[in-house]
Amino acid sequence: MTKIHIQDMSCGHCKATVEAALLPFSSSVNVDLAARQVTVTGAKDMPAALAALEAIGFPAKIVAD
């Protein structure tokens, strides 16, 4: 399980966009919009996942692994 902080995620559309970007890299994605955190389970390639988020305008950082 990996926790990611995404500062610029603030609405339902952002949540859906982030989920869609992360699903190819994990078995499940759980978004806590209020905390601006995402919990990724079964992460396959976190550097690529973070790059995918960056590419769609959501720079992120891992806060717990």
C-alpha cells in the first residue's frame, strides 16, 4: 500500500482523472479528496505512475510506502 499526496486535487473531476491515471499501475485506488491523498494498493511501477500524474497536471509525491 502506497499513499500519495496530490496538492492540486480538489474536486470530483480531479478525483476521477487521478483514479483513471493510476488504475493501470495498481490493483486498487482509493481517493481521500478532503486530505488530497490517494492510497494505491498493488502498485506496479510507482515512478511511472507519478510521471503519469505529472503529465496530466497533477504533480504528486509519495508520503508513505
